[in-house]
Amino acid sequence: MAAGEPGRLRGYYFRFLPQRPFQSLSTQETASRLRQWSMLGRIKAQAFGFDQTFQAYRKDDFVMAFFKDPNVIPNLKLLSESSGQWITLGTEVERIEAINVPCTQLSMSFFSRLYDEDIVRDNGHIVKCLDSFCDPFLISDELRKVLLVEDSEKYEVFSQSDREEFLFCLFKHLCLGGALCQYEDVLNPYLETTKLIYKDLVSVRKNPQTKKIQITSSVFKVTAYDSVGMCYPSTKSHEQTFSYFIVDPIKRHVHVLYHCYGVGEMS
């Protein structure tokens, strides 16, 4: 292979898979929840295929090749800061950062400690607290407190390694929402939506030896930079602006979950 061959940078070649549906984001129920959380129209999942064996230790090469690929450039979507419209990346990526996100959780029982610690009542209602701010988020209940306030008494309910799990990250993003997020009074909509999206993005298989279900996907939180600075997922950094690459090494698919913090669709 010639080094300068377009689209074959470091051996990976990608193709866009527009026909891959992400039902979890398109059901009526999810759409109405995302609207309430001010994320509708600002969150998107896309799928791409690739042609080489994926090796996790070469993740940086993989992600850089992705941004340079002629099938990715016209298809990868992001939100324009100025117009609020979906656009493609009209700039040359010079450097990337791909942070490994652990993805080992197979059960929503991971969140049952929220009930045990009186963050959520047995009937599913989230326990309220006095309003405070953890910029830019308003904290008016124990759930947001456990997600955001590091010196709160119940922060330790989730360890540092728990908080790094992709399942936790997804849950936290949905709980915090967009700029005009209307918070839920009960936990279930957050749990249900987290589960739907997680199952839609992450691949599992049964281990032939142990017969146990195991996750086969690798997950990375991705940022890209051009000559000026950060260009993807946005030019502005925010806790709720993110792009996760979920790589299935067996099917050779990469799912991109993207959200840009702002005011979601209202009507």
C-alpha cells in the first residue's frame, strides 16, 4: 500500500452505514423524554464500517484514520455553534485525543444503590434537596448531588471506577440534559432511556467456553483538534458536549454517539 494513498491512512478504510437504525433514539417515548431534557435535535448516533482488524492499543491511529477518511468527512455530523444546524467537519484534523472508557456493566442493577442510599425512594421518586448550583447545573435533588457534588456525603456511593463506566457516563449525561432541561421527579425514565441507548450501541456475545455474556465493544471518548484548537465535538468544551466511539471489533462497526450542549427542540 502506498503511504500517500487517500483514505488508507495507517491501514484503516471506512464506509458510512446510513441504513443502520438507532431505534433507541427514534422511538416516540425517547423523543418526548429528550425534548423534556433539552437534548432533542442535538443528540445523534451514526454508524460506520471499517475493513481491518481493530486493535485497542492502536486506538489513536484508528481514530485519526477515521477523521481523515473520505467516506467519513462528508458524512460525520456535528452541530454548528453559530447556526445550530447539523454540519460536517469542514476543517483538517491535526491531532486527536481518544480516552478509553471502561465498558463492563451488563445489568441496570448497577444503579440499585440509589435506592439503598435514600437518593431515590422505594416508589421511584427522587429525593429533593435545597437548591444549589454546580455551574452551570442547578442541583435540586439528591440524584444530581450524587452525580456532581464531590464533597457531598453520598458521592462515595459510586467509586471513581464506577463513574468511569460507559453505562454511568450515559446515565449522567441523560440526567444532566441540555440548557433548558426539565428534570424528572422519578428515576425510571432515566434508567429506561439509558438502558435502551446502551443496548443499542454496545455489542455483546456469549463466551463459548464459559457460556457467560460478555461485552465485545471498546469505547472511547473522542476530541479532535485542527490548527486553531478543538474542532470536534465542538469548538467549545462542556461537560455535556461529547462524542463516544463504540467499536465492535467482530462486526467491524463503529457507532458514534454525539451530543452538543444547548437548547434542544421544544415543539
